[in-house]
Amino acid sequence: MLTFDFWGNSCLNPLFAIPNWIKSLTWIDITALAVVISFILIVYLIRFFMPRIGAIAWVTAKETLVQPLFLILSLTGIFGLFIFLFLPYHTLGEDTKIVVSQGLTLVKLFAVFLAIWTASSSIADEIEGKTALMILAKPVRRQSFVIGKYLGVMIGVTALFLILGLFFVNTIAYKLVYDARESAKDVPTALECSQYVMNIMPGLFLSYFETIVLAAISVAISTRLSLLPNLSICLTIYALGHIVPMIVVSSAASQVPLVSFFANLVCAFLPVLDHFNMETAVAMNRSVPYEYVFMAGVYSFLFAAVAMVLSLALFEDRDLA
């Protein structure tokens, strides 16, 4: 007589057993589905309670999702995450850590690039093409226009993040089983795969928070400048936000007063993006407490709010005629 466990696997015939990496990700996939449903619900609540902002955000989101860049980044990101699984890294059994670090970086960079590109093409191009003037000729305030654009950009970026992030955690769970089989080791259980995936989830949250900050900065710049200057400035801020904090804590830099002054000045006005750079810690299996993730989220929302206030100030006296 055949007996079945909780997952419906036959206890007598292992050929019909569900792989452990699929078991470990069932709850993650269900959670991701719940996040998607909640996200759609939030979008509709925005459209219901703030119809003007919601309408602008919805149109901007649809423009983001149907543009070729979104499809290119999605397919390229999925292909890259898939290729990372099978590249030889020659790390003596530590390939998974390299895949985790590269995957987190890829997801973050693609989301940041989509945010900067969409903000520039959606705001700067509409201002230069006089489309914004037509929208503001209706009973739509400038504040509603900017906030709606930012929310629309973040809807598209969040969609890309969910697609790549969900595929990323699935590939990591499979990588654990794949490496174990290639090294003739014991195949990790579903619980072990789940625990490993849980350790990299804070890295995805931190990457998303960094995208929130850079998207807000890009929106502020787009109220005055076009795509190329916006892209150049945002990439410069991205580089300085990661490099300058390391210079501040460097003992060698502290011995040069001019360098130390410049580094502290940059940290005072630009976002310290190194707070969100946890790829190395996550890849090295160092636990990232969710208290830290929460505080990083508060920091990102506060800085994004400051950037939005700046964008409103820059757009308020912008001549659209």
C-alpha cells in the first residue's frame, strides 16, 4: 500500500518525489503572490482615494511596463541569473556565495537603471514635449503631477524587482542542490534550502530601499534636466554613495584633512548608499538582522521624502511654456 507525506510524495517510489528545492520555495512563492496581490490593492487604493495622483501614476506605470526596456531588462536579468548557476567560479565549493553576490547586484542595478531611465523619459520628455503643460492645463496641481510620476515609476520598478527577485531566490535554492550533486555531497533538505534563502532575503529588501532613494533623486533631477545629464548625475551619486563612506572610515584618509573634509561633506548631502550594500555579508552567510533592515527602510523613505520635496520646489517655478 502506498503512503504519502505532507507534500504528496510517494514513500515507496522516489521517482515521484518533489525535489527539496521546490519544497523549500513553495512558501516563498505563496508569499510573493501575496505581495503582488497586496501591491495591486495598494495601487487601486491610491486611485480611489487620490484619483488625480492615482491616474497619473497608473498611466506612468503602464508606459513603464509596455516599453521595450522593461522587457529587455526582464529577459536579460532572467538569462543572467540563470547563467550564473552554471558558470565555473573555482571557489572550492563556495560557488553559491558568488552567485548570491552577483545576483543581488544584478537585480539592484537593473532596477536602478529602469528607475532612472523611466523618470527621465516620463518627466523630462513630457516637459520638453509640452505634454506636461497639457496635463497641468486640466485641474491637476504640479504637486500631484510629480508625486504621481514618482509613484508610477516605482510601480514599474517594483514589478521588475518582483520578477527578478522571485526568479533569483528560486535559482539560489536550486544552486544548493546542484552544487551538492556535483560535489557528491548530501543533498540539502527542504528546511536547509529554506533557511539559506531566508538569509538572503534582507539583501533583496536593502536593494529595493536603495532603488527607492535613487528613483526619487532621478525624479528631482528630471524636473530640470534631460536623460543624459540625469543618468550621469545619478550614476555619480551611486558611485559616491558607495565609495565615500569607506573613505570617511579609512585611517589613511583621515590623515589628509582636505580628503576627509570632502568625504564628510559628500556624506552630509548625498545618500549613504553603503548602508544598503549587504551583498558581501549575505553571501558570506552572515545574518543581517531585520532591525537593521527596518532602520535602513526608514532612512530610505526619509531621504526619498526629502528628494520629493526638492523635486516639488524645482518643478514649482519651472516655465513649461
